[in-house]
Amino acid sequence: MDPIIEVKNLCIDYKTNRGMIRACDNVSIDFYRGDIVGIIGESGSGKTTLASGILGTIHAPGRISNGEILYYPKSGEPIDLLKLSDSEYAKHRWTDITTVFQAAQNVLNPSLKIKDHFIETAMAHKTEKAMTKKQILERAAELLSQVRLEERVLNSYPHQLSGGMKQRAIIALSLLLEPDIIILDEPTTALDVITQWYIIDILRKIHERTGITMIFMTHDVSIIGSVVNRMGVMYCGQLVEYGRIEDVFSSPSHPYTLGLLNAVPSLKDDIENRRAIKGYPPNLLGLPAGCRFGPRCYMACEGGCKPEEVNSISLIDAGNEQLTLCPCWKKVKEQCR
Amino acid sequence: MPVLEEGERAMSLIELKNVSVGFASRGKKKDVVNALVDMNLSIDEGEIIAVVGESGCGKTTLGKVITDIYQPSSGEVLYNGKNVHKLSKKEYQEYRLGVQMVHQDSYAALNPNKTIAQSLVLPLLRHKLAKNTEEALKILFEYFNEVGLNPPEMFLEKYPHQLSGGQRQRILLARALSVRPKLIVADEPVSMVDVSLRISLLNLMAKMNQKYKISFLYITHDLGTARYIASHGRIVVMYLGKMIESNNIQQAISKPMHPYFQALIAAVPEADPSYRDEYAKKLPLRSLDLPDLLNLPSGCKFHPRCPYYNEVCVGKEPELRELGGGIVACHFAEEIRKKLEERS
């Protein structure tokens, strides 16, 4: 498999009044060309920070303190995105790496028509073959039809569109410059199930047609299950598990993943089997010693491991392309059987 | 039209009789948007009812009309058999205490300038459930332990922003419980809470339901959590301000009768990737968008989106009728069910 982005030992810090917060702690993750990856985590687990890191949009008080992000273009040498200056990075943003932001309903400028958003975006990210206004609008209309919106939407203001329509317009906007990778940060949160189904359906069709690499950041396990090929799990700024979706679901190798999968109510399973993870996620300013999940981990409670002594900072290979942060992964896997 | 009258039964705790709520539209035309149309619903003591539907279907309006935040433009809300607007002052106060609400946004529901203790002691003093602050704090300690906020003193002295979403939601629940209500209207109480904590909040509500016989009206758009909390209760499906289906929840989800509810269930993604192929390739809907609220379709309000519609649906609006142990508002519910069973 061709890598498209390799994140290596990425650390992102935020300076606060009460100390440094490491929102992204030594995260290493490889994304492959044409793959659909889902990163799941609760609020504050660092998924948006990771996305901002890849997009080069970390601003003060945030700071990337360590690591490298290698981007492999379709042709040519890999580029370390973190070594680029702002203006150099701007050449890749939106033309190669693009995003659909969280709370997408609010990212459109209320005083601009949808078509102006397309024109502005194309002008701001000028590529070698600069498009004329007419070409931009033609391409915009084509993209809108791909997300099943009529061309008249181009002449609408954001407030004239429903939440689902805005979300679709933004997806079209993100595809304007034919990017390689699209990062979707909570693309369906705050949408109804029917609209959510529609957006997912559109994204799957786009992937089938263009083979674009997609990275979903979400807290919704059910979205991950129905779309992605590969999933990562984040907890307290760390990537705790990464692997193929079937493997992670059938035999998770980190107790947090196991707990999370057991905590999601669905329409099919037995209600009696659902269980919450005890306790709350820790404050990033006062992390527990050793394993961050330790205080909530069932295994640590049962005396299966001593979380204070666990000091794993890089992922361990649990076989079958599944990576985990938990040294007791064999025991966790046995639990699932 | 009677709704779910199963023989003789004691008076319902809350009963809605033909309640409609309209809001004036602020557009150029003077128009009224009906958020709730002719709603009939009774909530018994100790019952859990889940209300589901798309945004804009009137489920929050239903919650707010039950708590008397919105007043019905026609019809009446009965509390223990009496119209809430004809109660004496004392009875009205009892009703307001008896029916509590837990909101979706726990951050907005607590005063940011007050500590949790300051916010929560006040209602107890105001309603004379406690003689003084000390006694009020004692009561709060009890309920904080109950909702799993241990130790209570650690939370009472904090400001809302110092707590996590899950903790604030527990505080809202403790606040509602502290005045010993009969019914809690919970409007999307877990949608802003982290996934790993949702189940524990739902369990907590189920526990309170069993321990204190508190009824819950659980408003949500998430069918998974609705099925979880109301596993022994009823579900009410709403569409454009109307109840279109209601039944025992297990029965309703395994055998949905109304085509809208069928589409709603088909659209729910399943977490387990082994179900991926079952995830609807196509939704049984003709259109994905809600019709214009100011220009509603004739006949059945669902017909522009319904894959099974015919002239009858365009001409005549279906009324709720009994079917399969529940009620449904669809002319052709039996035929549609038969078709679905033949197909599968």
C-alpha cells in the first residue's frame, strides 16, 4: 500500500494560564492512498488538534513542538509539511489537502453567495493552471450536482439553505481543486439521521468515483462502522489503537476501545450487554501517572496490570496490522473471545 | 379521538387533549407555523415515553407545552385530570414542581456566575423544601451521591465551566430530582455528552424511574438511546407536529408501521462493520427534504416523500387508528407491511 501521509511522533502543545497542555502527544500514524480512515475519540481527545496539525493551521497559543508530517504527492519526493513556510504550505492546502470543518453550518460567510465562496477559494489557492471565473462556476456546478444540489444553489445565500444543504455545499467546495486527501471533522454531527445517511451516501459515492483519501474525525462509532476501512482511537491526546476496522471491532486490543464499543446503544444488539466506561476522562493538566486510561480501566481494577508502571509511548504491534498502546493487549483480546 | 385507552385506568399524570401550538411567522406574509397539531398524549405515573422525529417535527415544543413554557393555542394540558391553567395558585405551584425539565445544553442551563451550590440551593429554599441553606445542602448531598457525583462537596463549590459536560448533565438531573418531581421532561439530555458516558446517564435515569417512580418523557433524535432507556416503555414518532405512530418500543422498532418511521430506522447506521452491507443502499423515501412549513402538502403530510403514496393520500389526511398493538396514522399501513414481508 502506498502511504500518502505519514505522521511521526507529532506533539502539539497549548499554553494555558495553568500550564502546558499536550493535546496531541507523540502521535504516529500512517494514512494510505485511497483509504477511508476514521479517527474516533471523545471531546478533548485531540482529534481536531491532529487534523489542524496536518492542515498546518495550528496557531498561538498552540505550537507544534516535535515530529514530522510527510506528504507523498502523486509524483515527486515526499515533503515534510512541518518544514514548509506558510506561503509554501499554502500551495498544498486545498489543492492537495483539504478539509470539511466541524460545525460546517457556520463556516460559510453569511453575506456571500455560494458561488462567491467557490470563486474566492479558487482565486486564493491559485494553481499553475489558473481557472477563469467561468471555468470556476462550471466546475462548481458540476461538483454541486455530485453532491446532488441544483445549480441554482450557487445564487443562494447560506441562510437560504438547510443544514444538510449547507453541509453538502461545503463538501463540494472542499473538492473544488481536486485534492488528494480530504479531512472531515465531525461531518454529520448535528444533522438528522436521514440527512446523515444522505451525506454518508454522497461521500461513499465520491470515494468510489475519485478514489480520494478520506479521514473522518468523529465521536460517533456508528458512522465509523458504516464507512471506513481503517480506524484509529484517540484518548487524552494519544493514539491508543489503529488497525483495520474488522479487526478492531471483532478483537480490540486496547481496553478503551473495548469499553467504547460496549458503550454505544444501537438498534440491533442486546440492551443488557451495554455498559458505560466508569469514571470521567482526566483533565489534561493533571494526567494520571503511567497509563492515562489506568484509572478507568477494568483490567487495572481487577489487578491485571499496574497502570502507574505502564510507560508505553509508542504503539506496539499486535499482529495483523493492528497497533496498540496497551502492553496487556493479549489479555484484552482474550476478553473479547 | 381516544389514544391508547387500555380499559379502565387511573387518571393520567399528564394528559394532552387536542393540543395545538402555533407560532406566528415573521415573514412578509402573516402566517402561522403549527409546531404541534392536535396532539393527544397521556403520561402515566412511572412511565417512560420516548419521543423521536427529525428536527423541526415539534418534539421540543411538545416538551415545552407539557412544562407550561409554551401555552397551547388550542386544546388543554391536564395535570392529574385538571387543566393546568385553571389550577389554584397552590395547585399550580405543585404542578410546576411536579414537572421538571432537563435541557440539552447543560452549559446554558446553569448560571455561569454562580457556583453549583448557589444555583441549586435556591429552588429548595424558594419552595420551602428546606428551612435553611444547611438543610438544603444536606438534601443536595444526598442527591449528588445518588447521581454519582462523589464527593458532593467537590462539585458544589465549583462553577459550571470547571465541570465536564457529563458532570454538568448529572447536576441538572440532581437539580430536577431535588424538588421531588413526578415527571421529568428530558430534551436530548445526552446528545452533548461523550459516548463513553451516555449509557451511564441513561442508566441513571432508568434507576430514578424505578426507585422513585418518576415518569420520563425522553425527547431525542437518536433511536439507539431511545430504545435503550425506554426498553419497557412506549415510543411516540412525530412528523411535522403530529403523532404518526406510537407503540411499545420493542414492537415499534422491530415492526415499524408508518413508512416514515421505516425510513427513519433504515437510516440509522450500525456501528458493527459486519452489518455494513445491510446499511440501506437506498432509503425508502422519494424526497429527503422536509416540505415548507408555511406551505404544507394536502392530505397526508408525508405523501410527497412517501414511496407508497397514491391519490387517496393526496386527498385525505389519515387519522390515528389502532393497529398491531399500537396506533398509526397511515391509510395503507397493513398493505405496506404485507409488501415488506413478501419482499423479505
